[in-house]
Amino acid sequence: MLKKIVIPLLLISPLFAEIDWFGYYEGEGDIGKIPTKGIFYGYNKLRLDLDTNPSENIRISANVIYREYYGQTNLNFIDFIHPGYWPIYPNTDQSGFDTLSYVPYTLSDSLFIDNMFMQFHHRFFDLTLGKQQIATGVGYAWNPTDIFNLKDLMDPTYENTGISAIALSIPIGTRTTLSGILQPENSWSETIQYCQLKTGIGQFDISALYSRSLLTLTRLFGPTAQTHDLYGFNLEGEIFNVGVRTEIATHRLDYSDKLNYEYIIGLDYTFKNSLYILTEYYHNDLGAKSSRTLFDDYMVYYSGERKSLNQNYLFTLVMYPLGNLLDFSAFGIINLDDKSVVFAPQLMYRIFENVELSILGSWFIGEKSDEYGYQQYGFRFRIRAYF
């Protein structure tokens, strides 16, 4: 009922107020190959954005997304994991054990409000209420200090979903800001509490942060929940024209004395011929050791509750313009623990002023029991037209 009311109101609102109206259409098709089968699916997506400023101190913005899937939309999660990780469980008559071979994963059509917020600007603070974009890290492929979003390693720059939150930002000096975020949940213990102090020193931006949340991990026989305290540090800047970025997150679970560390170290550089190179090393104490990886580790990782399956990774990106309309890029991801690799080249072509086409290929190298070894290859076709 809410959707039936909100969507028409959003569509006709430009007739009654000074509202900017824009958005895009996106179509995508994906092909993948695993040892047991080929997979094909895709979607059509429409995003409609509305933005208005009722006064010089207030901004109201919202966007609605409709996504329709086609192809193989009823997938089996187990198909993407080597059979050596498939769990066993007692059968119904307790006479022995069966191997789990089916966990449904469905790609469902959806219509939802992605962002809907009001920003209030005061000379002493900025306040944002509602479903909004929140990005707290400086890394490209991974953000250890970001507890609100999880990037897709095969598409790290794709837009994040909005977060329902209350965000307050207070400038307290030159290049210095104190920020606080609350993401309300069912109880105070589940509510995410986040604060950050950010400042600038020379060519660097530096921030220290703290958050408390409830960390829920999806497992085969039921979820687990732990109190999660995160202490973080971000640094981003430039030395001799070389971009430098690092994030460090210290995790304390259930008030334990044992601390777990997660961090990235990244460098990037643009040559005079416009060739751009970026590399990031990522470490995560919370990831599984490659020799001890279990089915539950895959469930936690694919559920978006952990930023990596294992502990040590290297990401490298190369970008180069082939004229005014065509860009070439390629990236590689190496799991340094099991030595498996993903290599993915991409072409981006701007067909018209507001229309872009991208084609991405991906090849997976490693033993079939490795993270990137079980899949064989994939292709992604995407077209986006802005209006």
C-alpha cells in the first residue's frame, strides 16, 4: 500500500514544486561458468531521483528504484562452492548422515525507496534525517572501518544502498569536523552508534572513529550475535604525487580482551600519459585461515557480514583512456592465502553524451577448492542511460 501511494506522489510532485527530476535506466546481463553448469541472469533497473531546496538551509531528496530480473533467478547457493565444503547433517531416522546439496538463493523483482532524507544546514552544524548514503572509509576495494556498507569486489564503485540513520556533523575548527551517526534498530543494544573526528594536516586527511553495534553472523544451524566495538583510524593524502591511503580497524567482540585487526594499505599514481595504477593490500584477522575454511565461513561472507573469506588479499587496478569516448581498465584480486586469482578486463564506451556501455570479462585461476578456483569465467554486459 505504501508503494502504491508514494510512487505516484513522487512522479507528480514536479508539477507542484521546484523539484529537480533526474535518474537513469540500467540494463545488465551476466554469464558465468562453474564446473557443473552455465549460469545466465540479468536485470532491468530504473532509478528516479527527486531533489529540492525549500529554503537555503533545507534540502529534501529521495530516489526510487525498480529492478526486474530475468533469466535464471532461482539459484542454488551450493552450486558456487566446492563439494568439499558441503556440510553433512544427521538424516531424519538417525541412521546416518546426508550431505546438504541445496540452499535456495532467489533473485526477486523489487520496488523500493533507496534514499529519502532531509538535510538541515545551520551555521553550527549539519543534520541529516532519513535514509541516506553513508560512506566512512578511504579504501577503494575494501573499507575496514565502514560498518554500514559492504562493497562488491567485482564492482567496488557501484552505488551503495541508503541507510536509515540520524547523522550530525559539527565543524570545530579549520579542516576539523566531529560527526555522529545513529542507525536505530529494535533496541538500544542493536542500534549502531558511530562517531568520528576528522581533521586535515598538510596534504593528509586523518580521522579517528569509534562504533558499537551488534554483529550478527549467518550460520547453517542458526545465527550468532556478538557485541561489536570498533576502534578505527583513516588516513588519505599524497606524497610526491603518489596517493596514499590506509584504514585500520580494531575489533573487540563481546568485551573480550582479544583484539582482532583489519586494515588496508593502498597506493595510487597517475602517469603523464594518463595511465592510472592503484594497488591495495588487505588483511583481516576475522577471516578464516585457508586450511580451516568451512561452509559457515562462505555463508557469513556471501551474506555480507564479513569483508573477506580468508585473511590476506591484494587488489590491483589499471585504467587508461583510449580516446575521448573509450576507456580500458583491468583489475586483479589475489587471495594471498590460497593463491587463487581473479583477472577482469573491462571496456567502457560512451555511445552518446548520456549513454554508456561497459563489457567486463572475468577469469578465475586456482585449485577448485580455492576461493577463486571453483568458478571458471564470467562476462557482464551493462548499459546505462541518464536523464
